Amino acid sequence: MTGPIGEKGTVWQVAPATGATREMVTLDPARAFRALRRQWIVICATAFIGGTIALLNGIGTVPRYEATVTILLDQERSELLHQVSALPNAVVTDAAIQSEMEIIRSRSLALQVVDALNLHQDEAFLDPPIDATVKIVGALRGLAAPLLGGSGQDSAFPQSTEPADLEQLAREQAASILLNQVMVERIDRSFVMRLTFTGFDAHQTAMIARAYGEAYTQFQLAGTTEIAINAGNWIRERLDTMERRNIEAASAVQQFRIENNMLQARGDLLSEQQQSEIASALVRAATDTAALRAELESYEALLDATPGEMAAISALYADGDANNPLVALRREYLETRRNLLRVTSQAGEDHPQAARLQNALDALSADIALTLEGEVTALRTRHNIARSRENSLRQELAMVTDTGQGNEAVGQLAQLEAVAQTYAQVYADYLRRHETTMQQQGFPIASVQILSDAEVPRAPSSPRKLQLLITGIFMGGLLGLLLAALREMRTAPLRTATEVALQSGLPCVGLIPLKGDALGKQKANKVAERTATRMRQEIDRKVPLAKGRIVGLAAVDDGGDVASVVAALCQAMVTRSGCVALVDAGGLSASAKNMLSHLENVEIGSFEDLEQSFFEKYARRATDEALSDWREQWPYTLIVMPPLTHAVIQDNVSSMLDASVLSITWNKVTPKLLIEAMRDHREFRAGLAATVLDSADLRGARRYMDPDEYEARLINA
């Protein structure tokens, strides 16, 4: 629509507002886009503020460096240690890996690192730099402390009068700093642990990370060596006993041969097949009896050992049987003992946790002793059975042989040789285990391995200024979106003719632009002219075939520019009829009258003159004769009344009006205010021909309109 608006009236088909209705919430992309277009300044402002805060935080943050050491719980070395050591290591499980991570995070290991690098004597390490944010928070907290009634000291904990060990306090402080800055994590589900230390100096950070890896390796070696020493001491005692018994068994064989003149072989004395089988069975039975006797004596000797030695050596007799209860008890005993050593080293023997672990250790020792007693009973029963079988075979051999003393001597010699061979095998086994423990003491095998040592970091790991800036802008943008959504969800004032029609049920003819509108004076004048023409058309439609139409114009409040509406409407009326009578009934200011006085063919009069012309003395209504004369003289009479929120319209004025026009201040009047004002002025509402939005910002109004709306196209025409 680029041409002039004709005389054809605008048709309004708007249903009046009938009260609150339930609206279905739907997502309208076009409406959302318009809301973003309206609130983009808020979103950009909050995003800029968020980015600025993040950038300032990044600038005020002290650079930090990270050094990483990767540690492998070496399963191949653990299996090697399981094969050669007298004390096989427990299977590494998730719980075991968590235990190793706690060892790395322990205070005892931190103190070892402090002592290795003399960190308690490094003033720069003990007094690290502080971030600007922390300084600001600390200053604010210090200022707020007197207001909150806080104090620097707690009366519940009086200060000690004993002199403090300054060096020990410095060590504890350095260890606390290390524990706060070290992080240990497991890489996925593997047996690899990642140790990361964060510091303020690149070279010192790498040195501390390396020292942590070395201290952890030394801790593992020390534990393995201690176990090997305890096992070696017990094996050495049993080795002496087995050596003596081996010598005694060998001497008995030689003595028997000398006494029975059996130093040289004299042939086979048992020639029959039955005698040979019985003799062979007797030899096997004697061998089994000797083996059971040696094992029984070893277990009986183990019962006399100390609880620690008993727990350390008891698993030797399990012969690699994972189902043997001694293996599980020994593993639990060693794990409990290791935890006890760690707790006592950190907190002392009087700590409650140390007492509970000691009680558990004593209970495990008692369980091991009871299990050993059960094993001794079972071995004694088996030994008696084997000895009975041996005696039975010996009696049977004596019955079937007729050679008498010769065959019996051969059997006794075989029995003695079997006993001597068994003791020799047991002695060799103890000797081999003793050699292994001695090797392990001299060359301990650790079950951990440093995969990659820490390198000096080339660049700070934090703060990441670009990431902080992007995060700040993103978070600020999110906050801006939230604020924009809250602003959009509030009760919005009326800004378009469509909103006025939908939310109040009143017909609205359009917008009267604000003076000096951003779209330009020429476009503002065209919009005002079209709006005024539609106002005059609605008035003519409201009062058809009438002479001298008397129109009342009032604003909802005094926030708008009523003079602009009056000027535009007067121009439209002058174009139609040639002259207009403008009456001020309290709605125009002095400056507005001065501006309107320059309009051509518009005569401005006061309400008092109108009353004198229309009303008789003491009469409430205008006389028909006076009104007829006035209508013949003036085709249009525009009475400007006070705002609806400031005064009650006089009944005598309302009675003479043919139509009324309501001026609504753009972006200032809410639908609720408009509906309540119409409810309070029913006579004015009854003659209402049209409403108009005055003092409108055309550029801002377009943000609330769909580009395809009729009103938007009128503005853009």
C-alpha cells in the first residue's frame, strides 16, 4: 500500500474481551525470533559483562603448571615375585589399586618428598602467590567479620603454652601444601595410575612429581625387603633342623648297611613276583609314612613359632592350593599388618584405628593357629593310617617269604633309604627357598614401574584465558537469555494495534509517531496522516449522516503527547470539512495550545465558552436549539478532556458527545489499566469510536510485529 488512503473506512472485526481464558502454550519460531530481536541488547550486554569478568579473572589468576608421572602396577613382576618368593603377593584387584592410590596420597609419603627436596626450607613454596579473586574475597570477608561478630581466635581451643618445633611445623605445612596440590587417578580400567602435581614454578613442579614417583617406588621396595627378611629368618631356623635330620637319616642308612654286611649288592633275594610286588608296595608305604612324618614335624614346629612368623610361613605348606584357607588368612594378615604400619607411622600406636587393626591382627593370628592345629590333626591321622598300612605290608611280606632275616634286612634298608631321600628333598627345598629370600633381600623386586617421568612443563596449564573468555561469554549469554525471558514474560504494555484489539477488545486505528522518530520525519508524518485519517473514518462511521459531529478525545494517563494526536486528527478533519472547532476541557497544556494555535482552519476555544453557548442556567444538559446552531456552524468539534486516570469526565460533557476517541500512550499503558479505565468511564466507553497509540517509536514498534502484518506493512510503505 503505497498510495494515499481513500475515504473507505477500515473494517474492524475484533471480538470484545470477555474475561480470562486458558491459552495453549505453543512454540512460535517467528515470535521467538522477534523476542530475540527485541532483547538482543540485554543478551549482548550480559555476555559482554560475563566475558569481561572472565577475562579479568584470567588476568588476575596466578599461572599454574602441571607435571605428570605415570606409574604401572607391573603384573609381570608380580607374577615373577609370586614364583620365586616365599611370600607370594596378593592378586591386584580394584580395592588393591585404590589402596595404592591412598598410599600415594598419604601424609607419610608427602613428608618423604618434603625431606627429599627440603621443601620446608623453601620460603617461596611455603608462601605461594595468591590469586586476585582470593585476595578480593579475603578482603571482603575481613571487612564483613566485624559486622558478623566473628573473631580471629576460637575460645574453645586455647593456645598451647608449650614451645613448638618450628622445623616440624614447617614440614607439616609443606606436606599439607603437597597433599592439596597432588592428584592421583586411575587410567580407565587399566593398572596404570596417573600422578599429577600442580605448582607455581615449572622446574619445581617437575622435581616434586619425580620425587613422588621415586618415593613411592622406594616405599614398595622397603615393604618387599621387610617381608623377605622375616621369611628368611624363619626359613634359616627350619633349614638347620632339616639339615640335622637329613644327616641323621643318611647316617642310619650307612650304619644299617655296615651292621648287616650290605655294603655291596648281592643280587635279588626276593625272586618271586608276589614278593617283589609286596616289597615295592612296602617301599612306597614307607616313603609316604616318612613324608607325612616330616610334614607333621614341620607343622608341629610351626605351632611353636611367633604369630608373625606363623602368618608369614603358613602359606608355604599350601603347595600353591588357592583353596587352602591358610592362603586367604595369610593374605588378610599381611594386608592388615601393612595398614597397621601405615596408620602407626602417621598417627602413632595410640590411634583408635591402630588399636582396631591390632585387634584384627591378633584375631587373624588366632585363626591361623586354629587352622594349623586342624592341619596337624589331619596330618597325624594320615600318618597313623600310613604307618598301619606299612606294618600290614611288612607282616604280609614276612608271611610270604621264607628267607627270614635276609629279606627283612633288605626291606628295612629300603625303608631307611626312602626316609633319607625324603629328608634330602625337604632340605633341598628349604635351601632353594632360603637362597631366593637372600637374593630378594640383596636385589629387591618392586611390583611398580615408572612408565613416564615428569617433564618440565613448557606452558602454564591454567588459567586458560581463551577458554575462560568463551565460557564467560557463554554463561553471560545464558544469563542474558534468562533475563530476556523474564522481561518477555512480564505483563507487557501495549505497543501495537493488534495487541490493543486482542487484549482489550477495543478497536485501534494505529500509531501516532513520536516527534523526532528514528525512521525519519517524512515517514513519521505519513504514518501519522494515515492513522489520523482512519480515526476520522471511524468517527464518521460511528455517527453517520450527522451534521456537526461533536467528538471527545481523552488520554488514559498524562504520559503521552496528546497534542500530537489532536494536531493529526484536526488536520484530517480540516481536509474533510474545511474547519474544526477545538475546545480545551482540561486536557491541553499551555505549550500544547501554543503549538495548536498555528494550525490553519482550527479555532481554539475554552470549555467555559462552550458551556455558556450550550447550557441554560441551572440546566444539566445542553439545549437542542443551542446544539443545532453549533452543529450548523462547525462540521467537527473536538473536545480535549483530561486523562481518564486524573479526573472524572463531566456528565454534561459526555451527554453532548456524538463519539469519543481514546489516546493510549505507547509502551506505557498496560492492558489491565486500560480495561479498568474503560470500566470506570462507561459513558465514554459507550461512544468510543477508536483508540490510537500515541508517542510511538516506529522502529521499536516494528520489533513487536510480524513482517507480514498489515500494520507493519503500513509502517514500511
